[in-house]
Amino acid sequence: MKANGSVFKYGDNVDTDVIIPARYLNTPDMQELAKHCMEDIDAGFAQRVKPGDILVAGKNFGCGSSREHAPASIKAAGIACVIAATFARIFYRNALNIGLPILECPAAAQAIRAGDKVEVDFETGVITDAISGDKFQAEPFPPFMQDLIAAGGLGAYMQRRAQA
């Protein structure tokens, strides 16, 4: 499983209220949430993001509240993977639960620039910046996590297993 896309880059301590502002949490419609994803830090994000793009950030990405809306809005916006130096623990868990691939790689988070084209190989954990040619090693997902992400998240994964 791989992801290829253009990079949107943000700094440290991007909290869930910036990822999806609380004023939009009254809708269960993920496509509606996607229209407002990142708007308080990058007003044009939702208009520029394309399916398959990659979000890169610094330390403590997803800090703040425990709402699942934050990773869900990122996924609904079309982001194929989030790479950060570190993630807030609850965001990390919520992202995997909804099937949003996330990788911790401080070197990649520091070196990759906004607009770079990046390829991520989830089986090996290799992150390649096609612009600079640099390669970075993140911890690859174990096979069961790759299956969980491919299924679309924990709920869909468990449903598949129950039907098998």
C-alpha cells in the first residue's frame, strides 16, 4: 500500500480546534466537515487539497480535544497520509480507528517542504521526497494495521472479520 501526493506543511502543536473548528461540529456529514478542515490555520486548504495529498507537520500534531472529527475531516478532505514529528496520543489512536494512515518521522517532518511531491510506502515505512530525492525511514505498519487501514478503519475491519 502506497500514497503519493503533494505536501501541505504545518508546524508544531496543531490542535484539533484548528484542524476542524468547533463551530462546525454540529454536522455528522464528513464532506461538510472536509470543507472546513484546517481553515483556521490555512483558509484555502479545502479548496487546494486533492485526493492523495500528504499532510506534514511538526511535533504534537492533533493535540487538544479527543474528538474523532479532526482525523475524520482530514481523511474526508482527501489527505492520504499524515507525517509528523510526533502525534498527540488520542489523535494517533483516533486516526488509526478511522483508517487514516499516520507516520511519525521527525527527520521527514523537518526536511520535507510545502509543495514537495512525496511517496509513502506503508509496508516498508519509506518516505521519499521526489523533489529533493531524500528518503526517510518511519516505522512501517504491521500487517494487521495495514489491513485495518485498507478496510477503512476499526469498525469496518471488525465487521469484515466477523463476516469471515
